[in-house]
Amino acid sequence: MNRIDIMQSQNFEFLRDTWPELASLAGFAERYVQADPQSAHTKLRNFAERCVDIVYSELSLPRTPLSKFIELLSNDAFAAVTPKVVIDKLHAIRIHGNKAAHGDPVTEQSAQWLLKEAFDLGRWLFITYNNGDIATINAFEQPKPSQSAKADYKNEHKALLEHYAKQEAQMQALLAELTAEREKATQRQHTEAELTQLKQKAAYKGQQVVNELHFDEATTRKQLIDLQLAQAGWEIDNTHHVTLEEKVLYQPTPSGEGYADYVLWDDNGKPLAVVEAKKTSVDAEKGRHQAKCYADGLEKMHGQRPVIFYTNGHDIWIWDDHQEQNYPPRKLYGFYSKSSLQYQVRQRIERKPLNSVSVKTEILGDRLYQHEALKRICERFETKQRKALAVQATGTGKTRLSIALTDVCMQAGWVKRVLFVCDRRELRKQAKNAYSEFLSAPITILTSKSVQDSHNRIFIATYPAMIRLFEKFDPGFFDLIIADESHRSVYNIYGDLFRYFDALQVGLTATPVEMVSRSTCQLFGCDFKEPTCNYTLETAIEEGYLVPYQVVKHTTKFLREGIKGHALTAEEIAELEDKGIDPNSLDFDAQEIDRAVYNKDTNRKILQNLMENGIRQADGQTLGKTIVFARNHKHAKLLESLFDELYPQYGGKFCHVIDNYDPRAEALIDDFKGLGSNDQLTIAISVDMLDTGIEKFL
């Protein structure tokens, strides 16, 4: 293990013998504190992650593959054996490290503070899990800045960073090797009784060590809350925005006074929110009553009831108990920004019952099932439910339903900003066009600059784009989120989006209700197989809004039966032997042929059959718009070239590959719809880009 001696540390060498990677990671952070605070934050986050990995490994705690850091910290099994103040310190490093990783500005001051927090974590781990002696650990010393003359500092700074970069590359390789070695070392299975005893001992000793080290829980908690408020745009040092230990009258105390931990103020001098902080050893819920007392007092003093937040540093709850909102408390991922709180307060005056406004008639027309779906979602929202799931067959107007819901919620003053998310760029474009057609509210494609957007009301984004950007917004930025194609992958891959934002949320899916996953129903607040509304394919066909699909099978002998040497005709055997191929060596079943062999002749027959027997347009002559799904990009290009070979008279304009490999994909889709420069494009060959179809043709 001593070979991981890549970066000596000033304060962490006591960890070197047992966990050399921790000593080296901390050593990097110490070196980077002044020269590169961003990298220091990142290294400290790595340090914290390794500390957590060690606890999981030592106690064989259960964890799912590819668990995120926050999930490991929130795991009940980990919380049961780790003191709350230690988890606080880990969260502080996690949050700051995330900021640095996302390119947000960080300071040397915060890096210095986190370095001390990491030192405390190292001491706790060393004594708890290595039976270390506290007397062997020297007092912490802040890393000293370079003493070089200003003229030499730039050159020295650059050379140091280059040197550290080389050492980091070595570190990563050795970390991977060390992880593999530790996994082998911990493969011995403990009995259930042994594991229980280990965990009980660790929990007891962990708390004992915290007491022995005199961890300053209040400072760590305050730093966490200050950080999370700052992330939402609150200026902690500006007393016009935030006051600490604010004196509040009308309290149930002998003096009739109390002191609120934080009050967040509006520009007009009225309180927007009160924040009550409790010890991490106390459930955040226990701050609820105290916060309500402060809200009562502030309302009497200023004539405006503040929104209530209560927190223990990492669990944050919001409770707007004003009679016009009156939602029960709910857990948040962060504090609201000032603009989000201002709108929350303004809604108390502006909000009207959803059934008191009417949707624009041209959006839903006379389709009764759409009006029924809209009514059910609105009724759900009126009963203080914040989520809904709409199941509608493809082609029955899910996008129009989302536009109608947006229209009603905006008219009634329930929402200011709406986010519509879908799973690909073409659907994003279709949604933007559809919203623009029916609503006058400003619409934009969401980007990183949207965080400061005070003009647009409707934001359209793809899931991949949103997952990269969502933490740049405060949890209250959007008031309504509509998720298109809400199937299993939304929960599995993009579930964090819906857990992060504190908005009304509606999932839209065409997946038949019996196939909608339990997790998707839970994500949108519905019981399994009981969505808010359901309009099936069968009902849509019966009512004349859709036509039944027809399956026509066209295949070849090879695709049906595969290629078997013993089953070939005498002519086929002779042809193979003439080419020097032994017929007895051929043994491919049908599945292998379909998966691996792109036989040109077979693909020619498929294209010829389409051109001869495909569904015609109204003139009875012209082939109807057709999507061909290829196995992959290579197969798609083969089909395109074979079509051009078979039908050169179309001049390469009739059939095109449309997939993510082509930067012109969106223009080609417009051509396919009849909206672009090539109105001859009739056959679109795709892999997965068009598997939800094309909205309409002109």
C-alpha cells in the first residue's frame, strides 16, 4: 500500500499507512487551495466519497450498483451507523464539490473551510475504523500560500499545476488498482449475526469519537444552510435580503419575544420566508411548530405571512400554510430563490379556481375525451395533489392536452413558468410549434442562460439537455412540469428531475396502462395501473379518432429458416462449391441471420415489395409516407444505397436515412413532412430517431 505515495500532505499523513489514497487526495487539495480552489473542491469531494466507500466496505452495507454519492449518504443503513454531524460534513463537501464540478464559482475561503471539515472526517474515520490513537494526530494547520515574488508567481503557479496533473494521472491508475485489491480482501462473507454486531459497535464508537473530538455541529449546520441559501441566490451578508437571529414578537415565551434563525426579505421590506434550523440529531420536522410560531409573529408585525422552511442542514421542508395555498409540508432539494418566493406569495391574491376558467376552444375542439382528461387533472390539482399521469394512445393529442392544461393554469394564475420535456429534438421542435400555434405566452428552447430568464413563460427541453442543467435552477423556478413519453426510462434515468423541482407535475404516455411500470405510477403520484385519466387505442378506434393498424408480413426463406447446408438445393450447393465454399460449414439459424447478415438480395426484395405493395396516397398511384426501421446506421445506409440503385429515376430525393448521425436530420424531417425544400422525400429510413412517428404531414 505504501506505493501510493504520490502527494505528501501537510495534515493527513496519519491516514497514509491504512488509506494512502485519502492522504494523497487531501494532499492534492492542500496544494490546490490557493492555486486552484476549483480543483481543491473536487479533490475534497473525492476524499469524502472514498471515506463513505470505506464505511460501506468495512460494514458490508447494502448498496445498489452505480449508486450516486447523495444516495449513499441518504441510505438508511449508512445513516444508522454514522453520526448526523459526520453526515453533515459529508453533505457540505458534496454540495461544494458539485458546484466546482459544474463550473460554478468557488472561493479559496470555502476550500480552506472544507479542508478542515475533511480533516475532521479523516480523524473520525481513523479512530472509529482503524482504532487509531487521537494523540498521534497533530493539530490542523491551514496550508500556507506561496511566498514567491509576484513576478515569479505566474510561472511557478503554471509549473506546479502541470506537475500536479502528471501526479493525478498516476493517482487515478493506482486508485483503480487499490479498489480491486480491497474488493478481493473483503470478499469473505460475514454471518448475519457478525454483521449486526459490527454495525452496532461502529454506531456506538462513531458517536463516542464525535463526542471525544468535540465536533462543532452548529457551525457545520450553519455553513450548510448558508451555502444552500447562497445557491438559491440569497446574499447572506446583505441584511436587506437575509437577517439572522431576527427578533420576532408575539411569541409564546415569558417575554413574548423569540429569535428566528433566518428571515428572507422582499424588496418592499416584507418577509418572504422564515427558516428554522434544528440540530441534525433532531428530525427536521420538529422545527415545524417553532417555525409556525415565528411566521405567526412576522405576519402580525408586517402584514404578510412568510412561507415556512425548516431544516436540519440537509433535510429541507417547505410549508406554505396560507389559506389560499395550504398545502401540507413537503420535502425539498433546496431553498426557493427570491423571484420564486415572490411569485408564491403573489399567487395568494391572483390564484382562481381552475374550473372558473375555460380552455381556448380551438385547442381541444369537440373531443370530449380530451375535455374529460383536462377536467380530471384539474380536479386532482384542486384537491392539493401535485402530480398526475395521463395515458393516451398515440395520435390522440397528448401535446394538445398539455397545451390546454398550460392555458388553464396560466389563466387561473396557478403557474408562471412551464417546462415541457420530451426525449428527442424533433419532438421538442414539434412541441414548440404546437405551443406557438395556440398560446401567445413567450416560448423558448431551454438553455443554461434560462436560469436568469425573466421574460419567457414556456420552456421546451429534451431530457438529456435538462439533466445537464436542472441543478442550475432553484427548485421553485418552474410551476408546472409536463413530461412527454413518461415510461420506465424516465424514472430510471431522469427521475432526479422530478424529485428536484417543487412543481405541479404531469406525466404523459402512450404506453398501455397495463404496461406502465409501478415506478412510473409512483413518480407521478398514482396507484399502480390507476392513472389520472386513460384513453385507450381500442376506444379511440371505436370512436373514430384512430384507424386500426394492419400487419402485413413479407419475408424470405433464409429469414424464416436460416441457412443450413443440408437444406440447400442442388443448384445452391453447386453454386457455393464453384465459389470455394463448403456447404456443410453453413449453419445459421433465422435469428442469427436477422441480427448479423445484411444480405443485399434480401434487402432488395424488401424494398421492391414496399414499392409494389405499399399503401398508396389518395391518387392510388403515389406511395404513402413510409418509415423503415433499420437495425443500425450501417444497415440504414445499405438500404438507402440499394434503393438508389434500384430506382435511379428518383435522383436520390425519394428515400433518405434520417438518424442522429446526420447533422441535417431536422431539415430532412421537415422535407419528410412536406415543409422543407425537398417535397419528394417519401421514405425515411431510421434506426431509433423516428420510433415515435411523425406528428403530421402536409
